[in-house]
Amino acid sequence: MTVSREVELEGHIIDSGMMQSCFGIIMDMGGSFSVEEFDIGRHKDEESYARLLVEADDMDTLQSIVHELHQHGVNPSDPKDATLVPAPDDQVVPHGFYSTTNHPTFIRHDGEWVEVEDMEMDCAVVVEDGDDPTAKTKVLNAIEEGDMVVTDETGIKVQPPERPRDSGGAFGFMQGGVSSERPSESTIRKIANAIKETKKEGGKVMAVCGPALIHSGAREDLARLVREGYVDMLSAGNGFAVHDIERDIYGTSLGMDTESLDHPRHGHKHHIYAISEVIREGGIEAAVESGTIESGVMYECVDNDRPFVLAGSIRDDGPLPDTITDAVEAQNAIREQAHEADMVLMLSTLLHSVAVGNCLPSTTRVVCVDINPATVTQLLDRGSAQAVGMVTDIGTFVPILAEQLMDEE
């Protein structure tokens, strides 16, 4: 005897590959399906609709299939209110709690759909009742005893970003692809246009930066982007800031002159000397105000009031006083910053880009640039549909981007 459940797909389900993907999921997981209704949008601005009857040999298999389909935006055709269970203790969620994707999500409560706020993956959803009910994500360590947590899959609607037929406009090229090539001025020009459009719309651009950006000679151009307001906030690690400050004070990055490529005598000590100078001043802002730091990315962040988060790691020398060494505190700071971003430039850093990426909804525009193809692929595979990746030298990409943004004004 088979068991079944009726589900439905809506949107640009053909162009995005969503429908084909769902058929594959059902068959690969040991189920079968029949299409009960299928309406095709016949114009580029029209959406399609399909209603499927999904069948399996037992309830466990059916539930597994429906769960996987749900992650791709397939929803029950007869939605019921979400199941809410109080958290039994601080940082403890009920069994079977709903673990979020990074896609826009809605919770059905008292017969109405409520959009989940601060969307990010791998969180719980907490519903607060009242005249105007709200639903928001919470990381597990933020759960408080008594929080009403959404459990199971009932009353939850997920809407993955789609790829409509019309891919024009400043963001049309950002449809989840990786370009493995030398720096392409045409692609970088499109990225520059996307940044300009984001700023025109009143949005914020975040740069997630690795030390290689300084070491490769792109420091001055990134500092220029911060100064001119094309980068609104910065997320990085201790190493990035140390390289940047070392370059200002000693003219080197990791002991190497980034212009002549020479290694000055005792240059290998410059990074720890730079850290020492900032510690002596009491922090980066104080070092800028005293004149110890006179140029660079961190200087421009302080001078132009661009907020930055430096998240520490077990590898850090020093670290700088501004580096957040508590992992949970650093994660919360990254999360708060990421939720404000409308576009993110991930520039030659895997670990910090993954940290930021895990906090972003799938609708945030993402550009990832790295010389290592595996880094770009891994970051784009995290689920953002509005993303583009370039496998190229960061030391060439950033100067061309700065030129495209500012020399054409």
C-alpha cells in the first residue's frame, strides 16, 4: 500500500530548472509522481504552476521526499498552520524543529502567511504572537526558554529566487555562474554597473577581504573604493588589517615590498612590529587619529566612518585590539553586518567569505573573486541564486573594478 501527498510548484519553474530538479529528487529517493495540473506561462512575465501527487511505499520515505522538495520551494497544496512548540530551556530547541534554508520563507500562523525576518540558513524560527505576529530566525545559542519554535514542515512556505526569462538590467548577468578566465573587462564592467545600481537604490555594499588582496598590490584601489563610498562596510580577519597597516608603516606586506617585490632586511618582523604599534596606541582608530596610520583600507574606514568587523582565529598574531577573539561574539557581529548588506564582494578569502555567506539570504547579490577555482565554486554552491564568480587574480580585478567605477563618472 502506497502513501501520497499533494504538493505544488509556482513561479518560473521551467526556466529555473526547478521542475526537472524536483522530478529527479522524487525518483532518486524511491518515490513516484503524477502531474495533476500544469499551467505554463506563455509570456516572459507569466509564471507557471504545477500540482503533483507524490507517492511512496511508506510514510518515512514520503516524508523524506517532501522534506527535500520543500528545500527547493515545493509546498503542500493544502497548507495548515505551523506547529509551534516552546523551547524547553535556553539554547535548547524542541525535537524536530524546522532548520531554515537561506531562501525567503513564510510561516502560516492563524490562517495568515507571516514572512520570516533576518533570513539565513541553519537557524530555528521563533514566532512571537500578538496583534501583529512576527517570525524571525534565531541561531541555537540565542534560543531562550519558552520561545515558540516552529517544528516539522507544516505551515512553512519557501520561495527560492528564480531565473525569469528576462535577464536584462544591471543585475541580469548575476545568475549563478563561474567565469574561469583572465580578468574580463566586460564582466567587471557589469559588476561595476551592479554596484552603481545598488548604491542608486540606496543599498549597501560589503567587501569581504583576505590578506592576499594587500599582498597582490590592490590595497590602494580598494582604499579608494572605500573613500569614494562604493564600499560601505568591511568584513575581514586580523591578517588583512595587519597587512594593510604594515604596508602603511613599513611599505611591506608580509615583509615584501609590494611594488619592487624586494624583501628588505628584517622585513619578516614588520607585521609583528605593526601589530605592536597599534596595540601601543590602543586600537586602529586611535592609531589613525595620532597619525601612526596615514593611509590604506583601514585608514579610510576610520576616516570615512565605514564600519568594519575583524573576526579572529586561532592563527592570529597579536592580535590587533580591534580583532574580535570570541568566536560567538565575532559570529554575531558578522551576522548583524551581513543583514544590512544588499551586495557583497567576496575578495580572495575562503574562510571569511563562508562565514559571511552563511549569514546571507539567497536574494543578496554576491560577487566572489579568487585565483583558486575551488574557492569560487564552494562559495557559490552555498545557495545564492543572485551570484557570480570569477576565477582570476585579485590584484588585477580590484584595480580594473576601481577604474570602471570611477574613471567613467
